[in-house]
Amino acid sequence: MLKVKSLNDTCGRKVYTETGDYFGDIEEAFVQNNKIHSWKIKSTDNSTISKMMAGAKGVIVPQPLLKAIGDIVIISKSAMSSFSEETETQEQTE
């Protein structure tokens, strides 16, 4: 059973991947047509985001990639692969 009563309750929650890697913290939810469209996850010093995308302040993760929301948030491992591919593409173009 989901314990979250409002979107404000999700702000600041820790986000982990399915494999247990710390990904970042929930900063904001984007709502479109009364449904959650995506989540803004901010980077922290020891998060996977900061390791993969140096200098990034955060990422936007589509709602379908979230697996569970409770005391922590769990995202799909496919989110990790899409961000690593995006980083490789940016490095190649520079």
C-alpha cells in the first residue's frame, strides 16, 4: 500500500536503481492532464547521476521508469542505460 498522500511527500526521497545503486533525490514532479508525466531527480555528491554525467544538476525521468514509491523510490535499470547512452553521444559530439 502506498503511503504517499500528496506529491509534496515525495520531495527529498532517495532514488535507487533496481540493482541498489543510489541515483539521486526527488526534487519535483511534472503533472500533465492530472497525471504524473515525469520526475526531476537532483544529483548529489555520491549519486550515480553525478558519476555518470559530471556537472549535471539532475535529470528528468519519465514516470514509466519508476518501479516503486514508498520510503524510497526505485527506478528501472533501463533508466541507467538510457542516461549512459546519452552521455556517450554527448562526449562523441564534443
